[in-house]
Amino acid sequence: MPAFDTLQMGITTRCNLLCAHCPREPADCFEHLPLELFKQRLARFEAARFGTLLVSDFGEPTMVPGFLSYLRHARRQGWRAVEFVTNASCTDRALWEAVVREELAARIMISLEAATPAQYRAFRGQPWETFARTVALITALKGRHAPGAAPEIRLNAVCLVDTLHELEPLIRFTAEVGADALSLVHLNPTARCSRDDWRGGPDHHLDGLPRDRLLEAFAHALALARDLGVDVSLPEPMPELGEAAPWVPPPAAAPDGIRCTQPFLWVQVHAGGAVYPCCQMSARWSVGNLDEADFEQLWRGPRYSRLLDGLMPGGEPLEVCRQCNILAGRYF
Ligand code: SF4
């Protein structure tokens, strides 16, 4: 089995927001993963085989009763690099103080799409002021902690057609609030949703815009980021702007020529126990369930094989892979 980069384990499918581009369906079943079951699931994986544990899925993890206990348990079990994603709607100062003081997370990723109050509220439904105050609290707590042990605070912004004009406010907010970095990422084109008001479909992906318009917007964003000293990453290589894709050595276990190495880097486990070989496929190709088999059995099973065969030269990729940003040359 490979030495994976990340184990992603969801602990809830509940969220207090319903963002405009989120593919959650109102009819979805929403639940928390009980702490005891989290412990059992985590025990099925060797911490030494993974670089990072990402305690997140579509839900908002800070809503889970006893959320800190999940992080503490992971640390006790030897998971050194624990991360989570949050919408920063939790205003419980004690929770954020504990995360930073007890060094429960190596990285906190904070999601947003816009940094102007009206646009932010249009996407998220919550007031911008609440969000901005919480992010400022987290960065201030981090600033008071020992530098080497403080969590990285990374803002993660999905870029859509409707929010391309938000690049500048996003960069200015990252600088003002003192976050460590801003990731600009593409909308995930593998997501599906039946909501009438959903703004996450193909029409909203930046691929729908002329290339020169994209380059103009990102060139301006990069120049501003340089001026303000913001560490910003783009959603795809832009060699026209001097931002070519860096060469990254492929994982040792990945066969030569495979078109996507994510299945050798990432394992995602949903709250219900279903296992997915990456987080980009919107839970559309489960390779099995931990209630029925060990991960090693799943890794050697027919569902992983079908996925990997399809990614080899001459293979027929799964439909979800054909729709994925990765095969289109975008970043993960
Ligand atoms: S191509 Fe996309 S969906 Fe397919 S395995 Fe790679 S990251 Fe996942």
C-alpha cells in the first residue's frame, strides 16, 4: 500500500449554512459521527502511513458536540498534522483558544468565496461581520502563540464566474486579517445538486470565461498579492503569467504515466463509513465501506482497480474523472 499524504475523515454532514454553490441537498441525511465510532474508524488506519489527518467533510465540524475531543483523540493516537475546514461561523472564543493553546491543529482552513459584505452574504447567508470577526479572533490567537507550534491559517476561496471581481477584496482581507495564505481554487465540476437556486453548476465554472479575461483578473490579483505580501496560490497553472505548474515528484507507488496520482495520496472516509479515493469526486465512486472490509482489502479490491485502470494511458476513465478539474489540468 502507498504512503498516503492525507486521510480525510468526516465527522458530520450537518452545516448551519447552505452556501449558494454547495451541492448539499435538502433531503440529505444530516448526522454527526459519534466520538466512539470516530475512534474505531481512526484505529483502522496507521497514522505513520499518512502525513495528515483532515477532520472535515461537507459539514461544519465545529458544530459537532465535543469537537475538541475528536482533535485531542487524534493527537493522542499519534496524528501529528491534524487539519480541519471551517466556515468560521462558530463564535465560541473558548473553542478557538483551546485549538490554538493545545496545538490541536497544524492548519485551519477557512472557506469563503467573497470578501465584500453583500457578495459574501449572498453566497453564505451569514453576515460578513460575524465571519470577519471570527477570522480576526483566530489569527489574533495564533499571533499570541509560539510561532513554530501555531496553526497555519489558510483562507480557501472557491472562484466562480460571479465572484471573479472578488479577487482583490479577498487578497486585501487576507492581508488585513493576518492570515498565512489564500488558496484560490476552482469550483468542483463533479458536484451535482437538484436545488433550483444552486450556483455550482458548469455555467459558474471559470472555464466558461474567455482566457484573456481570466488572465487579466489573475495578473491583477498576483500583483496586488505581491505588493501586500500575501501568499496566494492559483486554481491552475498560468504560464502566461509566469505561473507554470511546479514539478512535483509522483508518489513512489504510482505507476508511470498514470493521469492522476490522487488515489495514491488521498483517502476520504465519510461519516457513514464509505471510502472514496479522493475528495474531488463528490462522493460518486465509493470503493467500499469500512463496516464491511478493512482498508487494505478495499485498496486491493475491484473498485480501486477499475478507477486506476481508467487513469492509465489508453484506459477509459470513470465518468467522474472525465469531469474532474485534475484531468483538465487544474490543481487539486
Ligand atoms: S481524476 Fe479527479 S475524480 Fe478521478 S481520481 Fe483523480 S482527483 Fe479523483
